Amino acid sequence: MDGLFPGACLVLDFDGTILDTEAPVYQSWAELWAEQGVELARGEWQSVIGTDAGFDPWAELETRLGRRVDPSLAARRRARRDELQLAYEPREGVLAWLEEADALGVPVAIASSSPVEWVEGHLARLGLRPRFAVMVCRDEIVPPKPDPTSYREACLKLGADPRRSVAVEDSVHGVAAAVAAGLYTVAVPHGLTDDLDLSAADLVTTTLEGLSLAAVLAKAARRDGAAASGAAAPEAPAAGAAAPGAAAAGAATPDVRGARRRPPPPDGPPTPAPRGGTTPARSAPPPTPKGRPWAP
């Protein structure tokens, strides 16, 4: 972290940010509910995206039906989730940001409200596990978002200053956690969160594609806290220019819908990292995580 952005790191949420797991999980549960004659409302599901609020869709379905649901349907629902998940690749711009972070010498971490085995399994399947120096996932010690612990711990383990670091999120709970931890927060909603209020983030954009990580890190470094300390913040590369050591995005400018300023507040060996923006052949999604009241 002694390069252009000393003291900075990049911390990404996993579900819905690196990989859209939210849509397959919601669709598989919604289909199961519909088969039982009950609607799983989009708004109800949105309220728990990015956190682990104790909502158990299996138990809730049985409560609304007033009877037990055939236990064999649980395995079928998970198989349907996995079938749907295979259609998804990492979200647009994520691989480019990981490449740029590597070129800039900026360490990268994950902060997630999901169990580590869920996140590790998907990363290994996609060949992305070696890209992340640190992973902080919800467990008995780390609470789910909107608690900021996962972001604070990620920065601490990387030896980074949250005020100079960047977080990427997709949900209201995730944005709240990153903002509370002090990171410059970029919100990139998807189909299940694009109608939610993510304005607490410093920047809201439809995609990371075409957005320079260096430019965003420069914004973080220029915030009031860094300016007040007298530290000189690096300037962002000119529009369309490549970050030092990184290739230019070459993509259309993303739809940046808002920005604001705020005061400081494997199992097994790693899979080789994909290069050149490609991902390995698809394989089965990871097994259902243990120790959770319900399976994703």
C-alpha cells in the first residue's frame, strides 16, 4: 500500500455485488411458495437483502399455511437455486476493478453477511479466491450488516485507513454498514435493489464497468478528513485514461446517479486467478452453508 494510494484498500460485499446470488435465491424460494399458493412478495424479501435478520422463509411459509411442508421440497428448492445460479457470472466491472486494484497495489477484501463456506465455495468455483487477501464473513463473532464490524475488521486486517478506502455494496443494509465504518461507499444496485433508496452511499451507479477505481480512490483521499490532515491526495486520471499500470476501461460511461460528501465518521488449494477478464468453466455452486436457520 505504498503506491499511489497509500493506506487505501478496496472492500467488496459478496452476494449481489461480486456475484448476483440474490436473484437465484429469491426466485427459488418464490417458486416454492407459489407452488403452495402463497406469494413471497418482492418487498418482503428486499427487507432482508444484505443482512441475516432471522427471516426463515421455510418456517414462515409453514406459518402462513398453518401446516407442515413436505421436507423433500427443501432439497428440490436448493437444486433449483443451484440450477439458476449457473447462469450468472461476476457482475460487470468487478473483474476489471480487481485487475486495477492489483495494478495499483491496493489490497482487496470481502465483507459479507453470509457464512464463509457460502462465499468461499462460490469464489473457488469462479476461480476468484486468490484475488482477496482478507475475507470477513458473518459468524458467531462478526454480526451481519448493517453492523459495520465486517468492514472495520477488513480494513484492520489489511492495515488500511477506512477514510482512504472504498467499499462496494448493493443493498441498504450493506451501504449503512460501509458508511458507518467510514469507507467511501459505492452502491451498485441490481434487479432486486434498484428501486431501493441507496442515497446514503457516496456514489450510486448502475455498473462498475467503465468506472475507474483510481478515480474513486482519489475521491476518497480528497475527502474532508484527508484534506484537514494536510495530506496531499492524488488526482484521478483524466477521463478515459488508464490508471497507472492498468488498462483503460474502454466502456461506455456508467450511469452515475448521485454522489455526495460526508464528514469523517478453501477448502483445498486456491484456484489460479483468471486473467484477461475471463472466468473458468462453470461448475456446480457450493453446498448449502451450515449453521444457518435456513439455506440461502
